[in-house]
Amino acid sequence: MIKRTLYFGNPAYLSKKDDQLVIKLIENGNEKEKINGDAVESEEIDKNDKYKNRTNQNMVPIEDVGIIILDSQQITITQGLLASLLENNTAVVSCDNSHLPVGLFLPLSVNQIQSERFQEQIESSIPLRKQLWQQTISTKIKNQAWLLNKNKIPVNNMLKWAKDVRSGDPDNYEGRAAAYYWQNLFTKELEFTRDRYGIPPNNLLNYGYAILRAIVARSLVASGLLPTLGIHHHNKYNAYCLADDIMEPFRPYVDRIVYDIVDNGEDFEELSTSIKKQLLEIPVIEIIIDGERSPLMVGMQRTTASLAKCFAGEARKIIYPEMYCISR
């Protein structure tokens, strides 16, 4: 079952009743139980990959919710609801005054054999982690190459780099590929430089990557893994090093959405409601893993489960999605 992604961009009071998420809108300081599409930006993605303004409805089953994005400084959420969401392995994303994701809440324990999985992850060998990073970067470069090729950019160098990546990527092919990729992804007129604090459409990429990160972290926890302990990233200030590792091959899916927004001529200076809706489709983007199609959120669970098997010594390869074959 595909979990829903709920977005709240206006004042609201969120609580729990009978295993249901109860939504009460606040207008002029007063609570209003009925959801009104004109009064609140509350969109969600259903299993048919569509957004729906849930008018005339004020309750959502908690078990159906995978991600909640809180994008208003006037949202109140009860402890009872928050605890139930975490028990359901729902990722709760909090946004700052600039409407960018700033925090992520995840459950401490979801997997039944979490302690065993943690131990296997901690005791994993350096050679194994380097091999897993090699697979990760090789797939990431291939996916970046597909997107460039789709836009008629030469990618023979990218394909060679993907093939030549060695264990641990000591030659930094990831960096070489990134430099070429960002130099050519958008039109030359845009003079784009990828920088988290840079000019638009960096803001769109930041927002999309934050949603992707939440999906990865949620799947890692469900697979009994600790998102903090990475196979490559190891910043002591980063609580989601492993999530940042595993999301790398998935980033081009976000890039494609942002590219289409820019290419369609939509105003991307600000994160408008229209743009947020498009980026909130990330969990249900169709991906292909081993020839099987599935929504990204479902496929992500296959990826993190395969990683757990690698740590347990039951496999040597992470199952990642690969974008369609590139026509040479």
C-alpha cells in the first residue's frame, strides 16, 4: 500500500481520535473542523499519483499516512497524535519561516530485530562499505547521465566514469560527474551553480531533496537500520549520514521534476503552491528496479531492505533503481 503524503500550509490544529488524524482549521483564531480547499493548502497524494484537496473531510486514518509536512508557524499538533504517527513509522517534516524543511521526526524503534540490525551495521567492514559506496556512485552517475542524455547532452564521459568508479571512489568520479552534470543540466542562460544557499532553482532542489531524505530515513528505520551511521558520509553534526548516502542515486528523479518546472517557464523564484504540489509527487514517482515498476516510496523499501541484507552478510549488492536505458 502506498502511504499518503499530507501537506499543511495554513494554521491548523491536528489531533487524534480513534486512530484517526483529526484536522481542525483555524480561521481568525477560531477552529473550523471542515477542510476547505480555499482556506488551507492541505494536499495529499493518493495511490493513483494524484493530488486531492480533501474537501468535506476532517479525518484521515493514521495508518494511511507516510509523510506529514508542517509548513505553517501556526500549526498545533498533540502529543497523542505525534506518538501515534511515529508508531506508524510516519516521517514528520517541520518547515521554517522560509518554508524550507528544517526538521525531521522519526520513530526510535519499528523493526522487531532492530538491535541485531544495528549491531550488523556497526560491525560492517570498511571494504564492504567502500564497495557499497562504489555501487551507489556508479548508479548515481548513470542516472544523471540518463537525464542529460534525455536533454540531448553528450554523456559518453559520464558513462565511462560510472564504469570506472572503484571501491570507495578514490578518484572522485562523483565530483567530476557532478561538475559536468550541473554545468549542463539547465540552459546556459540560467548560469546555474549548484549551491544549497544559491539562487533559484536551488531552493526547489533543496525542498525536493528534503522530501526525498525523509522518504529514505523512514525506509531505513523500517528496515531496522540507524540513519546516522553512513557508509560514506560521516559528518559528526549530521544525524542522517546513511540517508544522505542512500538517496544519492535517487536525486536525479528530483532533478527531473525541477528541470521540467524550469523548462516549462514556470516562475521558480519562490516556492509557490503549484511548485510544492509538483515536488510533493516525489513519493509516487514511478521507478524501475530489476525490471519491476513501483512508486518511489515502495521501491525505496526494497533498496533499504537490500542494504540490511548486505550488512547481515546475506548479499553484496544494494538494489537501486536505474533510469531507462540510454540510447547510444
